[in-house]
Amino acid sequence: MLALSLACSVTGGLSSAMAQDAPPRSWPEVKCERYGKAWAEALTRRGRQGLSPDFIERHEAFLASGCTARADVCPRSEEELSMANIMVVAAMNAGTASTFPPFACRK
């Protein structure tokens, strides 16, 4: 339910953003902006309870890189896995691929 609400809020503002006289942006920039908005909305609605500082810091580093950093945000707790799932659905509903979010556990 939260993912659906996030997707609607992320895609709902697209027409107003397009109507403004802003310089054209690349598709990766647009995807990162949409994804960043979904992340902020998820944190606002869901909160940070159960999310480790490492999880949040790595995710913030991904956003700060323009969503180009190597995927290294590993959800370890039940709450982190839930947030990762929310973000994957929100990302797909915002027009990105399911592989766009930075979630990967390499160990």
C-alpha cells in the first residue's frame, strides 16, 4: 500500500514539472530525482525505526552520487528488507527498472 501511495505521489507531480521552463535533463537524472522523492516520502511515512545508520548512510551516498554509485545497500533487518521492497516497487512505478535501486548484499 505504501509503495502504491509513493508511486502516485512521485508520478503525480510529473506534469507540473514538465510544464516549467527547466533545461532538459537526462533520463538517469530524471530517474534519480524520482527515486529520491520516493525515498524521502517513504522515510516520512514509514519512519527510520529498524533502519540501521549504515543502511541509511549507504542509501544517502547512492542518492548523492546521482544514483550512479555501485549498489551496496544491504538490507539486513526485517525493517530494512521491507523498506527495500517498498523502494523497488516505487522505483518501478516511477518508470525505472527493478535493478535501479541500490540494494545488494555481496557477503
